[in-house]
Amino acid sequence: MTSALFSPYKINGLELANRVVVAPMCQYSASDGMPTDWHITHLGMLANSGASLVVVEATGVERRGRITHGCTGIYSDASEDAFARIVAHCKRIGTAKLGIQLAHAGRKASSARPWEGGLGLKPGEDPWPTIGPSAIAPGAAWPAPRAMDEADMTEVREAFVDAAQRSVRIGFDSIELHMAHGYLMHSFVSPISNKRNDAYGGSLEGRMKFPLEVLRAVRAVVPKGMALGARISSTDWMDGGLTGDDSVAWVAAMKKEGLDFVCVSSGGVTAEVRTPTTPGYNVPIAEQIKRETGIATRVVGLIATPKQAEAIIAEGKADQIALGRAMLEDPHWAWLAAKELGADVARPKQYLRAAPKLWPGASYRDNAA
Ligand SMILES: Cc1cc2nc3c(=O)[nH]c(=O)nc-3n(C[C@H](O)[C@H](O)[C@H](O)COP(=O)(O)O)c2cc1C
């Protein structure tokens, strides 16, 4: 039996051993944007998960673009150095390639860490002023952001460019722009959060204008062969919000600007809206985007079992599977998935004796009680 999930895949110049990706996951454990020892451990562990690619958490392109005081940021030389050490470490000890998610939290910035409530920071908690397309708060627990003018847009665009250049220097293999979950780029595209009446609002074309300008500027400084993608909220799950058809147009426009892949997520435009809890809830729109745009399509969201992931790839509904919580629960998820699907994955030599296919006679599970 050949597994589709464990077949190789190539996006632009990025050669990947299989279709399993670790989704970006904030750790809220940085110090003024700088990754710490926690990240060495966390990313080092996931670099040996068997996934072909690990995407580093939403990393703010400017200080005010972090979600919380604990979020990573890539706006300083100190942070660039810290990331460079971690990426070199992961590549030395691990089997996965490394991507980074470049982000700006926009009106959802200045929030508390989830385990401290996750709401907007209150006076006394060192809050900071936020920016967005319109002065519309993401929920009752946040102040309204300041509506951005063109000078703000230039600043943010330049911050994305600077962050992309730092990411290339650090040695990341891929860059993913965060255009999902109600953060700055998504909040421009969604009609729920963008009520502007200048060239950057109104129709979908107007609402896409600023994020497309950011993408164009980033693409211009990222090497041609480097895989550049975006994570999108493919639907707002709200009446009057973004739909799958809007997302097809949105992804097609980004593909024209040189986008290599899309990661299909959803939701997050307001604090109140709840995403579905059905397995693989983003798969139908991912399938539509893949079919109608032809772009390399990654899908995420309640995909947890090897058989479920295998079927999505084998049936051609997506090209890659990103896993979040399943990887936190079992950081060797792909090792056991490969075993179940009759495949195998690269493992560090220190652990080879637990790999039946790579170390003949190591079938300890078959002999265990
Ligand atoms: C702890 C945690 C942190 C997350 N941080 C990010 C993030 O930095 N960027 C992002 O796009 N999504 C983030 N997400 C969402 C996940 O990437 C993923 O889309 C979501 O958890 C659904 O996938 P799952 O069902 O496999 O967990 C986070 C999720 C978790 C559980």
C-alpha cells in the first residue's frame, strides 16, 4: 500500500518529504518578541515529529502587531539572532523544514495571554493602541482600533518587507503571511471589519487592495524559488461576511501576485463568532479553492486521525494537511501515522531502534503485552 499522505510534495523550490505540516501555534512565551528556551524545546521537539514542515507561530512584523506581550516578533536584530540560533538548532537535530508565519494582529493586538483570560489588556496591564481598517473593535472586551491612514499602511507594508528579509536571512525555508483569524490582513478583506469608503474598502476588490500591496512588496524581496504562501480565513461563518466564493477570488488574486500556496482556515473576525466543531470543517472550501484556482492547497482544522488525513489527500481535496492540537498532544503524530498507513518517516538516528521499517527486528510493539 502506498500512502498519499506520506508521498513527497514540492511547492516552488520547497521539496517536502510528505504532506504533513505542523500548523503555526502561538506559545505566548517570548520576551519582547524574542523566542526563548521554550521555543528551542518546543520547535526542536516538533522538528522531529515526522512532519515535513513546521510552521513557526504568528510572529509580529512590528512591536504593536503582536497579539500579546508573550508573542514572538521579528522587528529587532536581537530577535533575528535568537531565531537564527533556533532554526540552525532545529535543522541540526531535526528532520523537518522550517517555515514562519509573519503576522500583524491589528485590532486584535494588545490582548492578554489565553491562560490570563485572552481579552483586551486593561489599564495597568501595559496595553497599547491598536490599528485596523476601520474603528471597529473585534469584541466588547477590546477598545476600537484607530482607522489606518495611508502613512500607517506604508509603515506596515515596510514592516512586512523587513520581516520577510529577516526571515530569509535567518534561514527559514518558507514564509506564510497571516491573512486569517481577524488579524490585520483578514480584517481588511472581510466586510464585517472593513467599512472604509476610500480605495481600500467597499467592494472585495477594494478590501483586497492593501493585503495585495503587502504581498506584492514581500514577493519582490523573497527569492524567486522560495515558497511564499498565505493562511486565510476562507469564511467568516457570519451572515454578510466572507464566503467560499469570495475566497476563490481572493486566492486567485494573490496567485496572480506570485503566491505559491494557501493554507485554508476560517473564522475569527469577531470574538463572538464560533467556528464549527465538525471534523475537517475547512475541507469543503479548501477543495473548492484547490479546484477553482489550482494553487497548492493546505488545509487545517480538526483533522486528527491518520485515516482522515490520508483520505483528504488521496481524494485530491487538498495537497497538504496541517495539524495543530493533535501535534501538541502527540509530537510524534506522524511516526505512528506512517506506521498505520504502511509508510515511514525520517527519524533521528538516536531513536531508530523504535522504527520497525528502518531498524529490522525493532518490532517492540508487536511483542509488547
Ligand atoms: C495553542 C494554539 C496556538 C495557535 N496559534 C496560531 C498561530 O500562531 N497562527 C495561526 O494561524 N493559527 C494559530 N492557531 C490555530 C491553529 O494553527 C489551527 O488552525 C487550529 O488549532 C485548528 O487546527 P487543529 O484542529 O488541528 O488544532 C493556534 C492554535 C492553538 C491550539
